[in-house]
Amino acid sequence: MNPDSRGFYGQYGGSYIPETLSGPIEEVKEAFEKFRDEKSFKSDLSYWQKEYVGRATPLTYAKRLSQFLGGPKIYLKREDLTHTGAHKINNTLGQILIAKRMRKTRIIAETGAGQHGVAVATVCALFGLNCTIYMGEDDTKRQRLNVYRMRLLGASVKSVDSGSKTLKDAINEAMRDWVTNVKDSYYLLGSALGPHPYPQMVTEFQSVIGQEVKDQILNKEGRLPDQLIACVGGGSNAIGLFHPFLEDKSVSLVGVEAGGLGIKENLHAARFEGGSVGIFQGTKTFILQDQFGQIKETKSISAGLDYAGIGPLHCFLKAEGRAQYTYATDKEAMNAFSLLSKMEGIIPAIESSHAIAYIIKEASNLSKDKIVVCNLSGRGDKDVETAIFYSNKEDIYN
Ligand SMILES: *Cc1c(COP(=O)(O)O)cnc(C)c1O
């Protein structure tokens, strides 16, 4: 489904931006609308998806896990097998192909944990575009390896030491840069959020996940699955899986947010549990905010889910009853992380482990003839050190 012409999905979404950004965003919107259906754009995109990203990714039947849990047949969509090891590359590839057609020579992005920054730096290297990544100073210290990766890939990483020295300050700096350098620069946003047209554009580029799942499951099982499950940070891997199935009402959709240390003040990142509607980073959506509209602190063991806002289309799907949302705690996710590793020889990203945690909890409520597809949004190699700290009961939040 597409948003209306102003970028709204029901009451959610839109484009709440300062005057200075309206020109640049309009330019992105026009380019996206112009190129998205162009034949040469589509063939270019599918060429790089195949030759560089490694698509189509497999849909693996997790036989031992299914038998162990004694419930439905569980299939895993293997985004962990893409180049760079997570679904983020689907979006950065799509957007950089738009930027190139806009004749931009420079890409700007912000990153929190560094995963989006690495995906952006990767495609910039591939196409020889200049790349500037803004990152909060505290995050650059916590994520030194990703800073090094980005620099290795040729990106310039700018450490932001204003405000809280984390993601939201990095976003402010990146926006300032964009407004000043819009002539040659493109702003590459990392999840299905922000002002219109970004949620729509990111949804479209990630929908390759669900499209492949549909073909693959029809091939393997001769029918659609009963349920799709994905973790939800900003919401891009989940919406990419769900979107091609929105009209297939027999398929239930489940998004899993980060329950952190439990649903208590400032200890989680489950927007639908403790959040309310507000305007955040250019879009009207559910956010974790206090009574004065100040953004609350969030906590999750997974960097990719540790975010105060969620993509607007998820709010609409929840309001319509088309998708359900729940959460998994750090503890449940880390149990899933080690169970999947042992059962299938697949170390999942801690983000994806939240989705696995849901199926572990729910398997006994589903009969053996049911089929579920769980999105493995990324691989867990990046998370092994966190897992060591966690199992040693060290403070993972410092
Ligand atoms: C960034 C990330 C996520 C969360 O982002 P979404 O936009 O919600 O998909 C989930 N899994 C992995 C592996 C990630 O890197």
C-alpha cells in the first residue's frame, strides 16, 4: 500500500520539516517518483541485487528447531547471507541508484551503532561516491570497529560532540550539512521512517524480501504461510517482509519490538507498549516520550532496535488490526540467540533473535501443519562480544 499524496498512512506519516528542508525533500520525492517505475532503473537495481548483494537469499527450513519446539514448520528468510550480513544493504543500494540518477556526487548519512553507516559506506565505495557519515561521539567510542570499517571503505566519519553526543545530535548535524550542500549531496536515510517519501521509498526497496518469500514458499509448500514474524527497530526489515502480503488476509503478521529489561520507565524500546503519538524526525508516529514531549531514554541489548521512534506504516497496520506487535526482552532474545546457534548452526543478529524469541514462546500454541516465516534480518558475528559480556553478567550498557 502507498501513502496518500502528502505521505500519510491514515493519520500517521506525513512530512513535518523545517522550511529549509522542503526544497531538498521535494527533489528526492520527484526523483523517486520518476525513477521507481523506469525500466532501466529496475533492471539496474536487480542486476546489483543479484551480482553484489547476493540475492535471492535462501528461505531455509529450520527442521531441528521446528522439531525441538514441537509446533509449526519454521522457515528462516536468510538476510544474514547478504553482502555485509544484514538487510540494510537492500535500502542503501536502492537509494544510491536514485542518488546517481539525480547526478549527486556525495552521500550524507547518520548512524547510531554504525550498521547503517557501514551499509552506506559500502555502496558509496561500489559506485565511487563521496561519503560523509555523522555519528555521535559517544557512539564512535562504543562502536570503534564500525568506525574503522567505514573509514576502510573510504568514508569520512564525523564525530559529533554536541548535545547528548548520540544519534539525535548526529541527525541534526547531518541535516545541517544537507541543507548547506544540497546541490551535490543526497541524504540517505536508514529505516522506514523520517519525512515522506523516505518511509515509502525504504518500504519499496526492502519489499524484495517479502516478494522472494512469496515465490519461495509457493515453490516449496504450494501455499502461503500462516504467519510472518520480524523484529522491529525503525521497522524496515519487518515492513519489507510484510508488505507483499498485506492483501493476503490469511497471513498473520507479527512485529517484535525490544522489551529490554522489561516494560518499565526508560528500560525498553517498545514504542507500542509505552509510547504515544507524536512528531519525531519529520513524521507523525508512535514515540517513547514524556509528558512534555521530550524523548525518553531507551534500552535494548540490540543496537538496531534501540530507538525511540517507529515507522509510520507500522502504526497504521496496528491501528487497522492488520499486524500485531509484541516484544521480547533482552533475556528472551539472548536465549533465542544461543538456541538458534545450537539448533541450526546459524548465529543470528541479536536484533533478529527477538523475532526468534517470539516463535520460541508461541510455537506450542500453533499446530504442526502451520507454516511460519521468520525474518533473519542479519547475522550475529557482530554481536559475539556482547554475548560474552552478557553471559559474564557484565554491564552491557556501558
Ligand atoms: C538495523 C537492524 C535492524 C533494525 O532495523 P529495522 O529498520 O527495524 O529493520 C534489525 N536487524 C538488523 C540485523 C539490523 O542491522
